[in-house]
Amino acid sequence: MSIFQQVEQDLVAAMKAREELKLSTLRMMKTALKLKQVEAGKPLEDSEALTVLRTLVKQRRESAEAYRKGGREDLAAKEEAEIKFVEHYLPVAATDEEIEAAVAAAMAETGASSVKELGKVMKAAMAKLAGKTVDGKRVNEKVLSRLGA
């Protein structure tokens, strides 16, 4: 079953169970997936659907951070609840140890020693972490700390 089909099936179940947060989150996910499908002009592959869902998670994180800065803890908590729900459809997140190992291997592979080579290291590290859910910001921080920036 594709991710899109799973979201639609879970949407129906959430409607029947009258779970408001789950229902609104699933509607948001379905809308984003359908929009991408219309843009592509063909049914979405699971890899494309995962990209859309990762974008939704990133947007929710940024919104939660903005709400916190604005003193709206209630809205930030709602965004974080949505993140947790969307993440159920994503592959397992990479651990800090896995990120560290990927960054170390990428640095050894590229021979990077300065911040000017950040892009090369990031590209190699993200390639090593393919198939897992990875926050590029966390990887970037690890690379910068290893490069001495």
C-alpha cells in the first residue's frame, strides 16, 4: 500500500473515530500529497511522498519555533503534536551516533579540513544517511563543529 493510500485510509478511520487533531493533520497531509501529485501529473512514488512529508515536518518545526518566540506555547504544542503524527509515516530517524559516523566518514572521504569544503562534506554525509529521516540542520551543526567553525 502506498503512503498516499495509507493516509486516505487513516483519514477515514480518524473521521469515524472523531479524532480532531489526527483528522486535521491527515487532511493537511492528503492536501499536500494531492497538490504534489497534480504538479507531477502522475501518481506519486513513495520516495516523492516521503519528500513531501519531510517538508511538512520541517515547516511544522519552524512554525513551532516561531510560536515559541511569540509566546504562543499552545500553538507550538499543536505543531509538535502534528510533527509526531506525520513522523509515523517517515522512516526511522538517524541517531546522533549514526550522524557522527556519517560525518566522520564523509570528512575522511572528501579530505575536508576547512569550512570552505562544507558543501562537499554535507553532500557526502547526507548520501551516507540516505533512507533515514535526517534533519539537515543537525548534520550541518556536526560538520561545522568537526571543521572547527
